[in-house]
Amino acid sequence: MWKRELAVAQEAAFAAGKRLKSTLGHVNHISKKGDIDLVTEADLEAETLILGIIRRHFPEDGLLSEEAGGRKEDSRRVWLIDPLDGTTNFAHGFPLFAVSIALETDGEVVLGVVYNPYMEECFQAVKGSGAYLNQERIQVSHTRGLQGALLGTGFPYDIQERPQRVLELFRRMILVAQGVRRPGSAAIDLCYLAAGRLDGFWEEGLNPWDTAAGMVIVKEAGGRVTTYEDRPFSPYEKSIVAANPFIHEKMIKIINDKAFET
């Protein structure tokens, strides 16, 4: 099931990724969507490639993409697309970025593809079929305590307007975890979690295209994904906690424990 859709998502991700890789280090035009939220010509070119491929194969499907926006409200199927997750990294020539493509049908994300063209790593998952990295099965780690956990996070684009809550959670996790990393791409963070490279991840202020593909990949790799309040997660939520099953509840407790407040 979803074999054709997965093949199309891979085709689109590889086409966009090839374009991004060829442009890395040669960005000529950078625009600002906010104080620290960037868009480059590479974002737009990669998005055009992806939208063209999906429209050619599935012209009736809805499309929700970071730069073009859009969504067919009457469509049961919607593709959630981030043509370049990690634009700030990309604009600086920092090679940690990815193409993220997911398919949502009847309100449920059923497949996801995340491709880092620089490292030639393609993460993918279809609901009920497991998660894979370059065709090899992956699963979340078995780290059982936060003291031995490597966690990932990111900062929202409006952090300068409301730094207290974000930095407070960062402080809490630094105090209890073995280490915390902030790579700059939520899609990659989630895939690294799925592959056991990270043990947990939290962030807020994300958009549907940031988390849709990574979410299904984590779930199919055996991880748990919820909101900060431990509610079931959907890409339209504004907070996410993803982790292996052993530390997820511990992260939720840390996030919500008032004893940590200063």
C-alpha cells in the first residue's frame, strides 16, 4: 500500500535534493520572511521541482508547502512539503539540511520521506511498514535514562520575542541529559532519533511541513511522539516531544515539572 506514492515522494525528494546540493555554497539571493527566518532561491527552485512532480502524478491531491502555501480543502489527500528544511544552515554553507515530503490522507500522515542530499541519506517510512535509512531498517535507541541520553532541539523563529520559555526548557534538559544538540533542521532531528543517533527531541513553534514526514518515520521506528502536554501529536500541533519509549515520559515530566522553574 502507498507504493506508488512513496516512489513519487522519493523521486521528488531526489530531484530537489540534487538541485540543492548543486547550489550549496553558491547562494546568490537570500530574502527574509522574518528577523531570522530566511528563504533562498534554492528553496523556491526545489519547491517548484517537487510540486511539479507530485502534480504530474497526483493532480487531484492537495498541496501544503512552506513557500507556496496552498491546500485543497476538499481533498482527502494532502502532501505536506518542506523543500529545504534547514535554510539558515544552507545559506551559510553548513551541510545539514533536508527535503521533507509527507502524505496525509483523511487526517492521518501515512508516509514520509526525508532526504539529506549532502550526506546522501534518505529516510523513509510508510504506516505499518517500518522505517528505513537507504533501504536499511532503523529503530529508535534503547537508552533508558536521561543521564545517558543525547537529546535534540531547535529554537523557534520568534525566540527573540519570547526567549524565556524556550531557554528555560533548554536549561532543564541540559541539567538532566548527557548532552543536547541543536542541529537546525527538525526533519533531520526526527530522523536521527528514528535511527538511534538521538534519544529524544523537543521543540515548539514548528509548522506542519517541518514535522509531518519525520513524525511517521519516528513512529515506524518504534518511537513515541506527543505534544508537550502528552496529547497525541499531529503536524498541526505547535509543540512536539519525540523519544524512544523509555525516556519519553521522563522528558514530558521535565518539561512540565514546576519544581524546575527558577
